Amino acid sequence: MRTITFEQVASAVEGMCIKANTKIGADVLAGLQKARETEESPLCRAILDRIIENDKIAAEEAIPICQDTGMTVVFVDWGQEVYFEGGSITDAINEGVRQGYTKGYLRKSVVNDPLERVNTKDNTPAVIHYNLVPGDKVHITVAPKGFGSENMSALRMFKPADGVEAVKEFVLQQVETAGSNPCPPIIVGVGIGGTMEKAAFLAKKALLREVGKNSSNPYYADLEKELLEKVNNLGIGPQGFGGRNTALAVNIETYPTHIAGMPCAVNINCHVARHTEIEL
Amino acid sequence: MHGVQITTPFTQEAVRSLKAGQMVSISGVIYTGRDAAHKRLVDTLDRGEALPFEPKETIMYYVGPCPAKPGKVIGPAGPTTSYRMDPYAPRMIAAGQTGMIGKGLRSKEVVDAMKQYGAVYFAAIGGAGALMAQSIKQAKVIAYDDLGTEAVRELVVENLPAIVVIDAEGNNLYETGKAAYKR
């Protein structure tokens, strides 16, 4: 049995908090560059140039891409053959977040309670999703989530009879209502199936997929392409100023569901779509 | 991206000269504030007391910056979503504020106040905090230090890039831009 320590987990999370917030993924950057090439609005071409320039400045100066360095969402795939030494895994992850947000000069955006609202001053606690997997490896993904886009997300409990048309209408309506608020060009995560909370989880998980890569299921890959085209035909454009590129991707994740229901969640991410991962 | 030069104080004459869709570069002194600060500012007005700064002909930037790295004036400082300030903005405009910098949609009440008193809503580029920070030459907290990133700061900016989204006549780039590219 392998052993992984508190320090290993904390140190990995600390590094990932800083990396995710300062260095945009190559896939997102490629998506932005493609949008720049296809954009018809002169104003939005200038905006996309500025966004790409911003991503470069952040990487060069090792400063955050966006001042909203997010609430830290962490996905952990923990191998069943791995023994954890040194207390609580959750404490280790939160220690990593604490150190990363302090040492990285990242903004502390978390409040202790949704109604009392006192800043915890170290961006803890993180939102952590654990998954037990076979094997002796640990896979951790850190995905800081800004709330300009998180606030534009929603969930609906459809009837089975509503079918795929309801999903399409919901996604388009959600993107249209969000307009300029979530900092387009956006990435749209769609979760369909499971239970209420499973659909929301799937929508979040969909945001982790590489930009430009469609679902491995041909039916959902086609649906993603159709929805991306329809979203871009809304005309919202980069920053909502009117243009061709409202979204860089629409990603759909699904799960089996109940005979009586069809939960559907839409989670929107801004163009600062951050996530980084590590295997221990 | 350069566009029309704007220098504070942001007078009624300058306000009335701007049209939705124009790119601008803002220079001079501006103030920061977001949710929690706005609540306190409006509570102060409600009590009939003086604000921490004279609001007449000022521009308010809706931003909560990152901490400054050693040797830097400020951390990344891009705009936050403006609709959360909608309950407070009409009061600030009535008190003399002539400009707002943020991102995203505004309520009818805000646009009505902008038309009535003469004010402009600018959008900065959401998610471009590292770039925006380069235009900020000085920063100091002038009120509500306990709010941390949400404290009111006085910033000295040079050529801060922004776009006129809603002008003082109520013309709205978010509406006209989208209509022009809708298929």
C-alpha cells in the first residue's frame, strides 16, 4: 500500500492554486485565438486582442489573470490502495488553499456563512468533491471558480416528455439571460440526468473538459456542436458588445436517471476558465 | 485601443459628448467600490452625512482588486458584474456621480437615473485584471479598510481602457450590438 502525506497533498494544492490562477490553459488560449480569427465585429476583435494580451501579462508576471481568483473547487480521485498519513485529507487541501492564496497574492473571496458574510481571509474552505477509484494513485484537480459566471448558472427538473428540445431551449435561454454578465466568450457546462445534485455536479465537471474536444458519445457531440452554433448565433459576442463568439465551447456530461425525471443543470464559466491537475 | 480621452473630474459637458459604442481612455482620480462599500455609502447618504469623498463629477470603478505583490501599486483589478450595485447606483448618481465602470447589464432604474441626472456607464474588459492593473498608477484605501478587497480606494489611473456601453441618452451597446449580430 502506498502512503501519501498531509504535506504532499497540501503542497500540491498550494502550487495548483497559484498555477491555475496565473496561467491560462493552452486549450483556452487556442480557443480565444480561433475566436479572434473568426470574429466579425471590429470592436470585439480589439477586445479579444486585449484578453489574449492579458493572459500573456499574467503568465509573464506570475500575477492572477483575473482579480476574481474564485472559490476553490477541488476534485479528488483517491486510489483505494493509498493510505493517507497525517490527519484529515480535507484539512490538507484547505491548508494548500490557505498557503496558495496567501503566497500567490490571490484575492480572498470566501465568506464564512452565506448570510452572516464575514470574510475568512484565506479563501478557505474549498468545495471538495471526493471520488474513490481503484489503484494506488491520487489525482487532484484544482478549478478556481469566479462568481460573475457562477451566478449565471441554473438548474431545472424537466419531465421525461420534455425531451432534448427542453434542454436546448434551457441552455439558450440561460446564455441569453446571462448576456454580458459572465464575461463572454464563455464555456457552457451542461449536466443532464442523475438526481438534482448529480446534474449540478456534472455541469461543473463538464467545465473541466479541454476546449475544442467534444463528447465521446456521437449523439452528445452533435448536440454540443448544434448548441455552440445556436449560442453563437445569439449575437451576444465577446463581453456582450455584439459579435460572433459568445461561447468557446458547450460541453455536455450525462448520467443515468430515474424513470420519472430529467434533471438538467447549466454551469457557465467565463473566458478565464481555470483548472489544473496533478497525479500523486 | 485608444479612443476618446477622458480626464476627471468627469463634467456634464464630457458626459453629454459620449455615445454608446465609443472606446475611451480614462485618466485622473477615480474611486472603487462594490457591494459592501455601496451599502455603507448609501447608508451614509440616508443618515444625511458626508461621504468619504465628494461624489460630484466622479467616476466609480466596480472592482475588488487582488493584493499587490511587493513593488506593485495594486494587484490585478478588472471590473466586477455591475447589476449587484443597481440598488445603490441611482442614489450615487443623484448625489453627483457622473460615471460608473463595471461590466454587464444594468436595471431600468439605473438607466433612468443616468438620463435624469446625466451619467455614463462604461464597461471595462471583464477577466482582464492583469492588463487593467497596468493603468493604475497609485492606489490608497480612503474608507472601510475592514472590508479588505471591498474597501473604497482612491486610484490614480492613466489611459484606463473602457467602452461606453450606456450613454446619458440611454443608448445601450449591449442591445444594439447583440441585435446587429443576431442570426
